[in-house]
Amino acid sequence: MACPICQKPTDATFRPFCSKRCADIDLAKWFTGGYAIPADDPEDAEELENELQRTDLQKPH
């Protein structure tokens, strides 16, 4: 199996990656939304926006 980031052979310690560096690169992609699946459904976007607004109203300032 090859590392999904750099295609080098994997290391059992960092599987499925070859190193901590590649594992961290992958984690950063998750954190920054690099693996997000875009939604074309307007209902999903509207529902998310409404939920974010409700959450903001509940936060103490």
C-alpha cells in the first residue's frame, strides 16, 4: 500500500501514511476543509446557515 499523500511505501507506525509528516498533512486537510464534499442542495446550505445563527444567538458575549 502506498502513502495517500506522497505515494511512498507505508510505515506500520503511521499507517496508512509513510511518516508523521504525511499524517499531519492529511490531518491539516481535514481541519481546513480540504476533504469537504460540496453540497449543491440549497436546503442544506439554508439549514446550516439557520443553525449557525441559532448557535450564535445562544453564545454569551
